[in-house]
Amino acid sequence: MTGSGIGVVGRRLAQFVLDEMLVFVPMLLLAIAVVWLFHPHGPGLLTFLKVVLYTMLALDFAGLQLLNTWWPYRHGGQTPAMRWLRLRVRTVEGGHPSLGAFVVRDLLMVVDGFAWGLTGVVVMLVTRRRQRFGDVVARTVVVRVPRRRDGSGGSADESAFPRPDGDLGAVAGPQLALGRADVGLDGGQRNHE
């Protein structure tokens, strides 16, 4: 386990928290506004608060599903926080994942989120490509979007896979870069150095 591997996992955790906040904070503010403006006086207050809470949680859940599946499918494999942190979801072959792959990744967040997310962190730290369980099953990998040579920040339209110059993206070290054998371009032979 290298220090850069831990940094990769840290970047992905920061992205997860930012995306969660993008959905949760507006829902929380909306719930507070509804309670503030429409709360009943008297014995119905507790029932009203429960309805607002459960509605907020349901809307938060639906928002997260859209943010983790539809949004990256339509926006080059990136959620808003992935774009800010220069990350992108790609297939292990290097292509854009299908909507089904994004759905599988999101559904398996239940497994990755077990024990307050510790399962997903451990799986990312021990897999060669820093994949969580949902990535392994969906055959996807999260990679870093390289910066442009001119020093500008680049865009979501840039290639997300490592360049020949050694920019390994979100992969922790040179031994973890996707090679011909890893993506099946060597005719099925698996020779790992």
C-alpha cells in the first residue's frame, strides 16, 4: 500500500462527500423552509415534522440516484464533484460506461457503504486499480483527468486515461496502470510483470 494509493482513495472520498452535500444541503434547506413556513401549531406538529423528514429523505435518496447514475452517464463519466476534483469513471477497456454500469455501481454502494463506508475504502486500498466493489462488478475504474500541457485546467472532454508521459491519473502507481494485458488486447494472454 503506497502513500499515493491512500491519496487516490482520499480524493475519491472527498468527491463522494461533496456529491452527497450537493444533494443533501438543498434538501435540508427546503425542509427547514417548509417547517418554518407551514408548521401547524398544536398536537399535529410532530406528525408534520415526521412527514417533512421522510419526504426529505426520499427526495435526497432519489436525488443521489440521479446524481450517481444519470448525471455521469450524460456528462462524460463525471458527477459535479468529480469534475471539480478532476476524476472520471471509465470502463476498464477505456470507453464510456453504459447507463447499466452506472446503475450497478450505484446499487452496489450498499455493499461499499457497509460499516460506514469502511468496506469500500478497504476494497479500494487492496485492489490494483483502486476500485471499490461496485467498480469491480461494473468493470469500471475511476481515473484522473490529466491537466492540459498549456497549464490550463482542461475540460471534461479530455481523455481520462493515462498519457504515455506517465500521468497515471487516479491510479496509484506505475504498476497499476492499465496495460494491454489488463484490457484483453493481448489475445487473452495474461502476463503480469
